[in-house]
Amino acid sequence: MKNQSSLVFSGAVGSEAALGLSPRARIAFSALSVVALGLAALLPALAIGYWLVGSQLLVHGAGMQIVAIATALLHLLPMSWGLLRLRVCLTQFAAGRPFTAKGIAGLRDFALGTALSALAKPLAGMLFTLALSWNGGPKQIAIDISSDVMILALFAGVVASLAWAMEKAAVLAEENSQFV
């Protein structure tokens, strides 16, 4: 019985060698690439739409809407950038080239964007709370570090570690290919 998910090296040696992926794996990587692109565009667009149309801040005026949008984008734009970079990584994976510098850099940048988003989320919430209390009475600052933020930061660290390991493996594979 033939194993459909087996990986076979074909083509050049070293880090540029392509893996023979099953059609299902190629479709999965390509679909994830499209999802990453969609989320990269959709997350900021939904935040802007919410603060322009669907929020209760309409009564506070345009200034507060601009502050709300800016603080939302403070943590969403790094995530969107990371998702765009993840798309590069997934495209390389779909082509059967997971150890190319371009693919590894995409994965590393995704981890960086995710980490920046996790760090910026409590800051954005604090700035938004300060802006809400700016016009009336004493100023307030609230820092909310939720388990979601901590898990996102941990996830970013794990992905960054995997990208680092992949980078080292690619260098070793390239060195080993020189001896053959």
C-alpha cells in the first residue's frame, strides 16, 4: 500500500531541494495561504468598520472614533503583516520547499508580527481607556493582560523557535550537500 503523505526529495540537493508532496498537502498549504491573506485584509477592515458604523462611540464624535480605530490598528496591523509573511512561507511549503531562506523568513516574520501584536494589545487597551477618560474627571489607565494575550505570546515564541531550528537545519543540509 502506498503512503499518500510520504515526502520524497526531488531535484537539486541542499536547502533548495523540493519535497514531493501529495496533492492533498499542496492543496492544504495553498488553502492556508489564501486564509492567511484573507485574514490579513479582513481583520483591520472589520475593526475599522466596527468603529465607524457599529459601535456606541458614535455619540462621542469623530475624534473618539479615530482614537478607537488607531488603538485597534495598533495591535491588528502587526498581526496582518505577520499573516502576509506567513503566506510567503505557506506558498514555499506548497511548492515543496520548506527549507528555503524565503520560506523560513516568512515563518520568522509571522512569529515577530504575532509577538508584536500580543505586546501591543494591552498597550492599545490602556491608551483607549485613557482616551475615554480624557475629557471628564480623573484620568484612568487600565492594563488588561488576558490569557489570550499570554497564549498568543507563547505561540509566537514557539513559532520563532521552530523558524530558528528550521534555519539551522537548512544551513546544515546545505553544508552536508557540499560533501556529496
